[in-house]
Amino acid sequence: EAEVAQSPRYKITEKSQAVAFWCDPISGHATLYWYRQILGQGPELLVQFQDESVVDDSQLPKDRFSAERLKGVDSTLKIQPAELGDSAMYLCASSLDSPSGSQETQYFGPGTRLLVL
Amino acid sequence: GENVEQHPSTLSVQEGDSAVIKCTYSDSASNYFPWYKQELGKRPQLIIDIRSNVGEKKDQRIAVTLNKTAKHFSLHITETQPEDSAVYFCAALKAPNTGFQKLVFGTGTRLLVSP
């Protein structure tokens, strides 16, 4: 069964450093999501892509976070500079949605656990 | 915007008992409600979902009910087993003006099933 892949699984960094996370969605999934999950809370959407285009980044702290999906397949989420409060699990998910279609199941990757010291 | 509240935050039951987790949502236009199970250190996995055109859906020991009027939906697990122990998240679909849809998650319920 196809799964969403993410790397690295764990990342420890010092504040003010740059970090990057990678996600490879399930083949054929047009929509890709990046979520942040703080310990003890539910996932919170950071950015949503439809193919290579950002369709929702309203919750992305754009002064330090950036995301891209250049070829409409895999995606990278970057934080520069990292802050202590960025420590969290970063989850990637994908689905078959199209803009005019009904909501389809979102499949999650294993996540990248980030610790900022 | 959409707001999803989930209760209880923790739930302890004995093996074989039933467990019920409840969620409420604020956006009456929400029309899709999935439930995810997240075991420690693992990815969230969809266990059941329901759309607004039905009031109940069942899959073996798991069922979900939806009350659109009251804007709440519940997860029911019967004959619980220790392997049901995990954090369960509800979510509601929000359809913003852009037409692109996104899920808003509840805060999670930690279920512990004791043998």
C-alpha cells in the first residue's frame, strides 16, 4: 500500500539555524498539506498545495517559514531561523482532491519531530 | 472560522467496555467529518468518516453518529481492546471562500483500555 514519505524523522537544531523537511506524497495525489502538531494538540494546517500552487497559507508564519512544491510532486518546508517555539511534529498529508471535487481522505506521513534548543 | 471542540481529553475504560468521544463544530456549512487514530510515535490514520448526508455509519466495532442540527458528532467504540489505546482526533471540513477545503482538527482524546 502506498504511503506518504517524510524525512528526516527527527531533527534537533539550535535556535536561529535553518531546517528543512521533505515530503513525498502518494503518487497521483494532487493535494499536499503541511501540518504542525504541538504535543497534546491536534494537527494545525500550515500550508496547502494544489499541484504546484499554494492555495492556503493563511496560517504559515511567512517571516520564517516557506514551502514549495516546484514540480507538483514532492515538497519542502523550511524554517529560517528556527525558534524555540517551533519545536513540534511536522506532518505532511496528501489527498486526491481537486478544487471542484469533494473532500477525499487525507493520508498522513510519519512526520518529522523537530526539537529546537 | 471553523472551531472544533473535542471531549473528553482523556478516557480510561476496561477491556470490553464501550468508549464514546464527542465533538462539536461551529461552521454549519461543514459537510465532512473524519476520525483519526494516532498511536504513540506513529502517523494519524483514518478509521472512519461520515458525510453530512447521513446520520450514522458503522464499521465493525466502530461507529460514528452525526447530528447536523446540534452540530455535533460522536465516535463509538464497542468491545474495546487494549490495542484500541491511542489518541483519537475528530475533524470537520471547512470550505473557505476560495473553494479549497481544509480540515480543522479537535484537540484529541487519549483513550486507555486496560486489560
